[in-house]
Amino acid sequence: MTNASPLDSAAIELDGLRHRYDMDDVLRGINLSIPRGEVFGFLGHNGSGKTTTVNILTTLIRPTAGSARVCGLDVEREPMRVRQLIGYLPSDIRMYDHMTALENLEFFARLSGVERPRSAALETLDYLDCADLAGKRVGTFSTGMRQRIGIAQAVLHKPVVLFLDEPTAGLDPSGVRHLRETIQRLNSELGVTIFMNTHQLSEVAKVCTSIGVLNHGELIYTDSIENTTARFPDEASLEGIYVRVEAGA
Amino acid sequence: MIGSTNSRIVVTLARHEYRAAARNRVLAALVLVLVAITTVSVLIGAIDYHSQVADYQRYVAAARSSGVTQTAPLPLQVLSLLRGAFEYLEIIGAIIAIVLGYMSIARERTSNTLMLLQTRPITSMQRALGSALGALAIIATLLLVTGAIAVLCLGVIGGDWLAPPELLKLTLALLATIPYMGAFYCLGVVLTAHARSLSNGLMAALVIWLAVVLIIPQVGDTMDPDNQVPGGLFQSLGVDKPTELKVLAKFTTYEKVRNDLEEASLAKHYERFTFGMTDVKDKYRGFTLTHLLHEKRNDIAWLAAYMLVLGAALHRSYQRQPALPRGGTP
């Protein structure tokens, strides 16, 4: 048991986090602390260990060594309490195709222990400007529509930390813009801390307040966007900064 | 408070399971086949029963008119007309239960919703219970429909509405179908959850079904000399009971192997119980219900044991179920 209150602690703390798949060291001792209220962009090439980190933080898999805490709660020791505080949008989000958006959300709201699940589902759809999707079957949705309902299922129980795994994958430009606006609103209006795995550096520059760069399972860089741009004044874009950080690893 | 939250989550999962199964076309087709052939079987039996009762009544009338006061009792037991229905439940009901179990796992894997479930504050026990309760509710609905059709066919076509004791025996036989089909449901879940691919799990469960429901009971039946001649081998040879027992005493090992083979089959226990309850077996006719249940306690215990062991395996499967697909990208 930890003595820290979930309300006082940092949103996310990784301490010497390691993970191994078969003989492959996917995470090699990551140390990271993300304060509340941040929009954190987790960058790295394919196979660098970003999704594994999210899978550990969302209690889907256990770390091989080290610890991971969400709001001060150890994900291994108190997974049920961690799950009450988090929302999760996996990459390639899919839901129950035979059910309507509202039925899907109501189902997940019930499982999250929301008191008035139907009202919560309707309110969330309304908040995310997709109330028109409520009565439609998810099986008929486009990628963008699925993503919006996916975000709705991740936030309808009002999580403290929201994990987004490659949220822009497969979205058209208007879908990406809508997602960006949603992330900004969730962060600024509801105070949700957001941890986002992504390859879209242009989006990271627009929405994130801090970034971390993972390279072959090692965290090689972490700082606020403000400090990062100040540190590399000759780079016009985050893409250039990212390339230089990776090259220096 | 915690208890009510727990039960609310279990009920939510059970309702979800029930609705998903009810909307599945493959399952609906299987259920339709079962209900249709069960109805035809009971219908034909009821028509035959109706004509045999008419024959019997003509015999009684003729006997009375010729001055005979004592007539033979009706040689038919109305419940025994349900033999076909219970045989279909034994064979197709088990397949339906396996498909239910397979779908329970396949649905979450193929729709990629397993990760969404596993990041909610619900325990593996709640998931296992919710899923099992939903499946049992589907099975109970199926049995209710089958039972109602049987009672209606016997009453309307056969002209013999079941009396309360007969209704009770039919209800008990149908209730025994729940652990029987429940065990096959658990088998479907366990093998699908542990198999490398979903189809491998389903195939493995169907191979076990083939062995347990069709092959093993058939081997046991074939090894029973009494089953080879109508009316029984010894009776057809004119051998009396004491002599029969003397002969059988020389084949105790053989008889034990044969009986053990049958005992190993869940289907055989189900068959023995339901055939006892529905008067299919002559030797149980005239037994009181208490006496019958006492005679069948071994089969009840086996059915319950299979259900419990496979239920525990089902829970274990939910505990160990990986959130991520095998070989998935790290």
C-alpha cells in the first residue's frame, strides 16, 4: 500500500521500468515523472516500447522489473484502483458493432461504476459534439466516428489520466483537428492529464505541454515543449528536433 | 455497497452476453434446428400415443362388454414420448453450449474490445460469472421453449395433459440439462481461451464433444450384451434372473470396464438421469420421486461435479486470459 493520496501525487511515475518479451528487452529501465495537468507526447519509432509502456500503465501487462504508478497507485499492487482513475483509447479502437453508440457507452459506463450510466453516456456524447451518433450502430461508423465514440468511452467516467495510443492513426485532416480540439478541451476544461503515444510530430507541437522520446526501450529525452524549443533555437520544427535527439542517442 | 456494485457489474455483463448471443445468426440457426427437430419428434410421438390410447380404449371397451372386469393397464408412459427430445438436447444442446462458449471469447477477441474490458475496474471473477450467467440464461430460455412445446404437443395432439407429478419430473429433467449444457459451455470457453487460434479452440471442443457424447457412450452400449438383442440377451435366451446373475459374476472385470467407460461420459449421466425422470427405462416406472432421485443421486453428483470442475477452469481462463493477442506487437 502506498501512503500517497491519489489526488496529491504526480499523474504518472515510472521508476526503473523494465519489460522483456521472450529474449527481447523492450523497456530498459525508464525513469519518468509527469505532473498533473500535462499533455504528454510520448515519441519514438516503431517498436521503441511506447505501446508497452502504455500497456503497463493501463494494467494490461505487468512489468518485468521496476515500478509504474498512476496518481501514486502502483499498477501491479492496486490495479483496480488504477483502473478507476484512468481512461484508455487503444490504437485501432473498435467496439461492439451490433450495438448503437449509446448502448456501447452505457455498457462501459456501467462497468466503470458510473451512477447514472445513460445520462453520463448522453452527456459525454453531447460534450464531444457527437450526440447525433447516439442511436446509430457502431458497425456502420467511419474511422473518425469510431475514434470519437472511442474517446467518449474513455472519458465518460471522468478519469484523472487519459491514455491515447496512436490516436491520429487513420484519421483524415478534419478528424485530426477534431481530436486535437477534444484533447485541448479535456485538458483545459476538465483538467485531465493526457499521455499520448504518437508519430504525428506536428500534432504534438500543437497540443502537448511536454514530451518524452523513447529509443530502443530507453528514455533518451524528456522536457517541456517550451524548454525543448528554447534548447534547439535553430530548429524550425519539432521534427528537426526529434531527428537530432534520436541521432544523439 | 460493494456487494451491490459487484452484482450490478455481473448483471451488466450477463445481460451483455445474453443480448450478443441472442443476436447471433449462427446460434439462432442452431437453436432453430434443435427446436424444430424436438417439436417434430414430440409431435410424431404424440400422434402415435393418441392412436395407441384409442386402441387401448377400444380394447378396454371390448373387454368390459365381454364381461372382463380386470383389464391390463395402459402400457404407455406419456413422458417417455420425450425420449427423442432429450436425445436431441444431449447431442445438439451440447453443440449449442460449445458454440456459446466459443462466441463468448471470440466476440471480445475479434471486436478488439478485450482491452477495453480489462482496463475497467472489474475482476476476472465478475467477468467469468457475468459471462456464465448470461449463457445459462440463454440455455434456460431454450429449455423453457422446448419444455413448453413438449407439454403443448402432448396435451393438444396426444390428448394427455401432464399431471403435476409428471410436470415436476419433466421440470427436473430439464433442470438437469442446465449443468449438462453449462459444462459444455465452460469447455467451449476454456479451450477457445487457451488455444492459439479461435478456430483451434472450437475444433478441440467439438472433438471432445464427439468423444463424450457419441463415441464413449456408444462403446459402452455396444459392450453391453443386453443391448444387442431387443428385450435383452438373457431374456431372449430364456435365462432366468438368478442364472443371469451367476453368468454375469464371471464377467465382473469386463462389466466394470464397460461401466467405467460409460461413467466417464458426462452425456451418459445426463441420459441416465433424464431417461429415469421421463419413464424411458422400464425399471424406474412406478418409483416415487424421492425414490427416483435417490436412485439417480450418482448421476446428479457427476453432473454437478463436471459443472463445478469446468466452472473453476472457466474462471482460471478468465484470470489468465492475455489482454493482448499472442505474438502481438510489443
